[in-house]
Amino acid sequence: MTPGHRPPTSWDVARRAGVSRTTVSYVLNGTSLPISQETRERVLTAARELNYHPQPSARALRKGRSDDIYFILDRPLTLFLSALTSVLQQCAREKGYTLAVYFNNIGPQEARQDFLVRLFSQRPFGIVTMPGSLTQDDIELAKSKGAGPCVSIEQAGSLFWTPEEEPGYLIARHLIERGHHQIGVIVPQNRYLSYTIEARLASIYAALEEVKLPAPQPFSIEEITLEEARRIARLLAGDSSRPTALYGFNDEYCFHLLRAFREQNLRVPEDIALVGSDDTPFCELTTPSLTSIRQDIAGIGRYLIDLVEHLAATDENNEREGQFEPIHPPLLIPRESS
């Protein structure tokens, strides 16, 4: 029995074996990943010595919660969110949980509140959300209904990066190094993206200020449509003092802009460079191919599921020590568009 005579947990196994909590989960759940035989033996030996057996169903029964982890969204699925959902599902399954995706952008506030009450009353093991998807009142409601811990993707994002690793900073530095002194930024008028927009703009401003360049020129855009992209293209084509480079916010905006620029005879990158973010698979298929920011989606998804499990263990066993795999910082992938 571990200190305090509480049942052993996977954290105890990880500490005894000298490996990460994720490695313990992979070994004990039989995941087919390239883990050395020596490491597997250390984990299995530690589990036997501690008499540890992973039993998510038994834990759920004891805590009165299901083995479901809810991914709650209040926005349409983008290519980034689709990839993240797939990773969350895989990571949850490897640990013995089921990921369920729910959208809470349901009409009036009364309907939304009723939906959340019914959802939280099912007492999920944990909840993952996007920034702003749940208010503090929503989170308190979840607690009152017996739901497990709630974590946001922002807890696995920029809080773990230095300012020099922020996507906006990387993009600005890349464009500066390519000789661009006037940079434009697409600014979506979408409340769901406000957290991301503010962080990106702040890091772009910081990079430009370092070399005494003017602030970026914002271009507001209502939504991802070809017509909106054409409006931006017409503005740029008719402006002789236009920026020489444009950050298109994410790849999906950039794909529309590439088409609209071509219609206005704006050559990329000769007349205007274009950079996106999320490094979706289509970036290599466009003409020209799109420079973009690659994020560690696998690391973010793994961290979120690990964090839910850790916070649930903290609540259950008063554990406060955690061990998490690192999340790799964003990486700029240069291609033809810049």
C-alpha cells in the first residue's frame, strides 16, 4: 500500500519505474507504440510490486461518474479542431475512456442552459473545452452536478510557450527576415476566436517593435467565405501602399485568399506574401504552397487527457504531483507563398 494507505495509482507506478505517466498508460493498456522492452518490464514490475491494476470502470463506480470525457464546443469544426478531436479520442481510448463531442451553441440562453444541465447530470469523468466555450457559471454548474474536472485547450497552449515561440512572433520574424517591413493581418470578427486573435496580435506587435517597424495593418473579415476574401483582395489590389506580406490568421482563410488574389492578378509571393497557421494537409497542395505554423496537436491532445485524469486523481486521492509529456513549441514551415 502506498503512503497514507490509499490505493496505488498510475502516478505511483510511474515514479517507481522512473517513466512518465503516459508511458505507464501505454504499457498497461497494451498500446502498440515503440517502447523498449526494458521500459515495458520496468513498468510491469512496478505495477506488480504496487499491486496496481488499471480499473477505470471501478473508479467510475466508486466516484459515481461515467468513463466518458466530453469535448464541448461552441463553434464549427475547423480542420484544426477535427484533427484535435481525433487525437483526443485516441488518447482517451488508450486510457480506457470514451470521448464524446457535444456542441453547446444551441439557440437562446435558456435552451443552452437546459442542454448543459442535462449534459452535466450524466456526470462525465471530465470535460475538455475551447477557450470561452464554458463560462465560470457553467463550470460551477458542472461541479454541482457531479461532473469531473473541466480543462481548456488554452491550458495546453501558449501558457507553455515562451513569447518567442508564439505563432504570431514566429510569423512576424519570418516575414521580417524575408525583407518585409509592412505586414497586414487578417482579423476575424468572430467572438469564438477572440482569445487566439489577441494572443497572435500581441506577439506580432512585439516582434515588429523589436526592430522598430510599424504596427501591422489589420483587415477585418466577417467569416470564411470567398466573397469576403474577394473584398480583401480588391482592397489590396487598389492600394499602392499595401502591405507586402499578409498573415491570413489560419490556413482556411488563406485558401480563400489565394483564389481571390489570383482573380485580382496579385501574385503570391511576388506582389504579396501570405502565411497561415495550423499547417493543414492542403498547404502542400495549393499553388503556391502555403507557408504555415505547425502545432503539436498530438502533444496538446495528450496533455489535455492527462490533465483531466490527473485532476480527477487529485480530487479522489489528494494527489498533487503530476508528470506530463512535454508539448513541443510551434514550428514555422516555410513554403512558396512567402
